[in-house]
Amino acid sequence: MEQTIDNTSGAAGTRTGHFLKQNLREYGMLLSLVAIMVFFQVMTDGTLLQPLNLTNLVLQNSYIIIMALGMLLVIVAGHIDLSVGSVCGFVGALAAVLMVNYEWHFVPATIVCLVVGALIGAAQGWFVAYFHIPSFIVTLAGMLVFKGLALALLNGQSVGPFPETFQKLSSGFIPDVFGGTDLRLTSLLLGVLVVLTMVVMAWRVRGNQQLHGMETEPMVLFASRNAVFGMILVALSWLLATYKGLPNVLIIMFVLMVAYDFVTSRTTIGRRIYALGGNEKAARLSGIRTERLAFYTFVNMGVLAALAGLVFAARLNTATPKAGLGFELDVIAACFIGGASASGGVGKVMGAVIGAFVMGVMNNGMSILGIGIDYQQVIKGLVLLAAVCVDVYNKKK
Amino acid sequence: MDDAILDMRGITKRFHGVTALENVNLSVRAGEIHAVVGENGAGKSTLMKVLSGVYPHPEYGGEIRYLGQERRFSGIHDSEQLGIIIIHQELALVPLLSIAENIFLGNEQAKHGVIDWTLAHRKTRELLAKVGLKESPATLITDIGVGKQQLVEIAKALSKEVKLLILDEPTASLNESDSDALLELLLELKSHGIACILISHKLNEIAKVADAITVLRDGSTITTIDCRDRDVNGPASEDLIIRAMVGREMADRYPKRTPKIGETVFELRDWRVFHPIHTEREVVKGVNLTVRKGEIVGIAGLMGAGRTELAMSVFGRTYGRRISGTVRMHGRDIDTSTVGKAVAHGIAYVTEDRKSLGLVLDDSIAHNTTLAHLDGVSRHGVIDEGREFAVANDYRQRLATRCAGVHQPVVNLSGGNQQKVVLAKWLFADPTLLILDEPTRGIDVGAKFEIYTLIARLAEEGRSILMISSEMPELLGMCDRIHVMNEGEFVAEFDAGEASQEKIMRAIVKAGT
């Protein structure tokens, strides 16, 4: 190839500017989320960030975000999973049958549900990874199968309510050890603690990078990014603390987010998934067991879809045959808005999470504004298209 | 020049301020074969893209005169109308369509949108006869070899009334006999008055057919050598061309080595491999092979002889079925049934197809470097990014990989530098036996020398090297011992001293009859 001249971009601008340009995608995503939030905050006269609404926002999007974590891995590995919505609904139905009809305790029921999710993922993953059937087809089949099974399991009726302990999964809040009534101090302190831990971790990573002479984020950016991010998190936890505190599901979500971010960006498994999606043949010839890896991304997706199904069922306090309908679209859209590539190998966990929040905030904001469900769909579709267009444009430049 | 069919004057082209071409001149006479040579990145392809209208008129500076008039092509369509046809290195054929369909793709023999297949097939037969390809027009492209596909491309060009044919590295992926056939065809076309611009790295071929050679370096014309007096002066000397290409005297094209050969390290006994789809076809037929410590063993042969298949079947059974035979390392039988096991036993395989099999193109140099040996930069499955960076940087320096930094995606690197990244990946896995499959394919002369030097150094460090190559001079220049492979068998073996191109060729031809 002749035109592969080293594109060492000239010493245009300062180092900060240069770094910003290189990482435009990540900062850009975060900025657009903030911009969208500010926009709706203003448009709704401050309703968006009211503690009650904020709590709702978290609860409404928790299951989408949980599934987006798994979907991101599937997409990065070069596949797609269309069945997550149906699996979500099916597991919710299973949970209802076990806990309501058979009166199981919620712990064994939850475990059984997660195992069933893993088995569903394993079955689909086996066809995709070892039998080499395109994931689109396998999971399209799965989508129909599990939608039907959910219907069969519930006999076409809603089943509920769930035992109260199980409802706490979605509607519960972490207990306040200080017994505060106006301000849940525990929640606030937890938020502050998390922010401090994150900053310390980031600082250590940065130190390690510098130790080995890597190019690091310029100090200005590092400090301001962490400051802004930290302040937002503290502010959000303060807001939530003035209502009922941090929702249980937020804690689950946050732990999963951090764990998946770590796995994808820092571990060998994560690296191998990116290599698998980037160039499967090259990955295999580098000694990576590509089939097993693809299989496990589907198993993982199954477990997360099951967890999301439980969270969703607990939130509604009933399992309905229509639960999970269309979730797969929101989940996949979140990943692509977050910068994942449909051809695999590209995408970040934090991107998918931000993508999910972009969708969530828009859903919530537009509902408050009284925009009909019809135009909400149109706007969401256009936003998805626009986000991917910006990606493609940036890549071409 | 009055008889010039094409005269490009003072062509200048810049990409975002980076000069790709600076005041380049190229003049092609009617009915001549004009070779354009230069290292990778010298600007050959860019020049051809200017000529064919890929970069339309105002995007470049200078003047193009073609058939006696100044031309300003605004797209590839304009240049094709006037009979300038370019055949790219990566062939532009649709694999699952027939030869006839491909030849008339975009130019269908149709009335009111309905294709006249009888006419199309008749015309295709005529064209195929012209290029000397004995295939049915209904044969699918995917069912014929690269050599024949190349001929189909030329037939397609002929169907468009070509006057100036541009071939970009046409023989890069062809074996010797297909290359020769192609060059014969070019001479044949020349006798019909079709001019040809030939871009190639293979200087011996150029010396054989070219009437003129233009050498580009760093985006400028260095010289144009007239070879028409070939019969009087003899063919243009390769050394002269190479000197002009690299701008320096190249005393040796291969590094000097003093082999220190030790005990036998790697052994293959009665290795048999069958085709993955046509399972009754034996692709490797009972091969025995030994490689000693510090030794470079070459495998010569034509394309399709089974060399890559042999290497890949040993390397984690990544090719073939019903594989049998024994692999031994340091005298002990080893299991190489998966890539992971092969790597663990110290075998590394550097593929001939670095883009689709060797690299994750969109990923960074650092990530590609550590991919085959992530354990070397991680603890308990957690990657130490700092260590990874240090490792990648270390290999970057040792291999003199030219890049902006190890975080640069490998897709932007030149062929030679990409090959260095693949080598770095396998060197980091610290192999005892390094299998190199066409290690210098598509790499320019300067970078080739660097790769050779590196290979020599690795042998000196005591590694065993198995080198597969279709370029005989390269094998002769580097190897201590050369096996000749033909149709799945080793048909001859030569020591470095006694081997010659003629002997190798003779061994192949004799085995074939």
C-alpha cells in the first residue's frame, strides 16, 4: 500500500489539544450526555433532576444497563443477541411461577433463574460458536422460542405479586445506619467513598503509566475530568440521599459496571474478546481459543439477561407475558450509541452505559414534556442514527 | 517525445499538507511496456490514481497529456472511456459470479436491461482466447486460481478497448509459471499496440519485458532508464535499478552470516495431511524434516505445493484433516494439536497473509505485539499496561519499526513495518522454532534487507528457523539448507553451497513429470 505514509500529525496545537482530539469519542459521549441532561433539566423546569425522578430514572434503566454490559461483550466479539428481551421476560415468568405458584424462597428461586439464564446463553452460544450458525439467526430463533415459552409458562396471564423480600431487589433502598430521615447519610457517604476510591485508583494507574514512560493524559485534563466526574457523582448521591437513599439496584448496577469495565479494559479475557472481534482468524492463530471465548460471551449474556429479568419483574411486582418486549432494541441501541462497532472489535463498557443513560434520559425527559410515545420513537431512532453517523464521520477524517 | 501516448508533466499531489508526489514526470510511448518501480511509499500507486482519475483534476498539480491532448479526468469513468484501464493488486472480481458475468460487470451485454447471455458468452470466449485462458465463460471466479483470475482481469480490460493497461504488482501472488505466462501475454498485447504500465517489485521480470523503467523515490522521479537497446547493451542491470530505488549503494542484498549450527531441535516424521473439504485428497504426503539449532532451513516450491499447508497443520492443526505423523522437539514427541499447545512447545508461525491472518488491523501496535503471549504482561489475568507498553516499545526499537508510537493502529503502517509487528508478536512469545511463511511478500527492497538481517540475528541467537518462500534468490541468500516441495512431497534437498535457482527449478519440473 503506497498511501500508508506515517500519519504523525504535525505538532498542531498543544499536547492537551492533541490528546483531546485523540480521545474525542470518550469525552464527546460524556459531554453529550451532560448536554442532554441540562437540556431536559431546563425544559422540564427542573423536574428531571428532582430526587424522586432521579430515583425513577435509575430504576427504569437499570435492566437496560445490566443487559447492555453483556451485549457490549457480544457485539465486541463480533456477534449480536436479539433474544435478550425474550429471555428477560421468560426468566421473569419463571421467577413468578417459582415464587408465587410454588412459593419458593427468593434465594433458591433467584439462583435457579440465573442458572437457567446461563443455560439459555450456553445453548445459543453453542450454536453460534461451535456450530458456526450466524448469531443473528440463532438469537432470532431464541427470541421467538423464549417469547413463546414465557407465554406458555404464564398461561397467558399475569402472575404476582412477589414476596416482599424479592421486591426489595428493585424497589428497596440501602438501609441508613445513622437513621436519618431528611438526609440518608449512609448513601451520601457511600457516594463520596466511591468517588474517592475511583480517584485514588485512577491516580495509581496514571502513576504506573508514567513509570513506564507512557503518554498519559495531561494533568489539566486528568484533574478536571476527575473533578467534574466526582462532583457529578457526589451531587447525584446527595440528591438521592435527600429522597430515600441509594436504590439497591443502583448498587448492583454500579458493581457490575465497574467489574465489566475492569474486565474489558484490564484483563487478558477482555483483550482476547477485542482481538476475536477485530480479526477472528488472527486471534485464533495467536493461540486464542476463539470458539470457547465466543461461547462464554453468550453464557454471560444469558446470565445478565436473567438478572435483568428478575430486576424488571421485581420492579413491576408481577410477571406479564409481554415483559421484555423490545428490550433488545434499547440494549443494542445503547451499545451502538456508546460507540460500539457493528463489525466487532470496537466498543467500551462505559460507552454502552452512557449510551443507555442517553436513551433513558431522553425517554424520561420526553415523557415529562408530554411528547407522545409515537414521536419519542422517532426521536430516539434519529439520535441513534446521528450518533453512529458522527462515529463514521470521525473515523473517515 | 512525439510518439508518446501518455505524457505526465510535473505531477504534484499533497494529502493534508504531506507531499505524496512532487513534480513527477512519466512519459509512455505507444506500444511499450513501461515499468514503474520504487520502494513502498515512493508514490507509485498515488501516481496511478492521479492518472486514472481517482484523484480528479483540481486535486493534483501538473498536466496529463494523453493521445495528444491535455486531459482532466474527473473520475475513473472518464479515463476508462479513453482506454486507460487499471488492474489493482487486490483483484476486483466478484468471487461467486461467473467469468462472463465478471468481464461484463457494469458493461452488461444487454438490451433494455435484459442481458443477452449468448452474446456475452460468445464475446467472453473470444476474449479468453486472446489472453490464452482455457476456461468456460460460466466458470465461477472462486473456482479458478489467482493466476487465471489475473487473466480474467486482463480479458475484462480488453473488453473495454484498452489502449493503456496499468498493472499494479500483477505477479505478486503468482507462482513462477503463471508469472511467465502473464509476462508473455503483456508482450503479446504490446505487439498489438497496447501500451502497458507495469508496477512491480520483481526486478528480474522487469528486466525481461520492460522497454523503459521509471524509478520513483520519495514522491519524485529519480530517473528513467531506456531499455530498448537491450539487445545491444544487455538487460538493464538490477543493481543499477536498486541503487536508484533506495538511493544508496546496496553492496549486499542479504546479510552476511556465519552459521553456528547445533544439535537437532525440531523433527517432523512422516507428516501427512488431507484437504479439509476434499478429504480424500492428500495435501502433504509423508514429509520428513529436521531443523537444527541456529539453522535456517528453506522450503522452496511453487504456489500450491503444500508448503503453507504443511506449516499450518503443524501449528495447532490450523489447516487440514486426518493429520498424522509425529512432531518432536529436542528429541521428545510433542502434541501440537492446538495453537496454544504449539506455542507452549516453542513453535511460532508467521503467516504469509499478515493482514487477514496476522494482525488485528484496527488495534494498536502494542496490543498486537503482546497478543500471542498475554501471560507475559499480566498477573492473574490482569494486564499490566505499563509493562505492555515497555515491551512493545522495546520491540519497536529492536526491530526499528517506523511509527508515531506504539499506540498507533497497525492499519496505518506500511507493509514492511506491519511485518515487523507480526514478527515482534512472535518474538515476544519466545519461540524455539520460528516458521516464516513468505516473510518479505509485498515489502520493498530496503525493508526486506532489514527483515533478512533480523532473521539472521535470530538464527545467531540460537533459534531454529523454517523459511517458506516463493522467491528463490531469498532462499539462496539466507538458508543453510533448502528443501524443494512439490505436490505435497519433498522432492529434493540442497545444502547452501550447492543450491542454485536452476537446480531448484529442475527438481520441481522433474518431479512434475
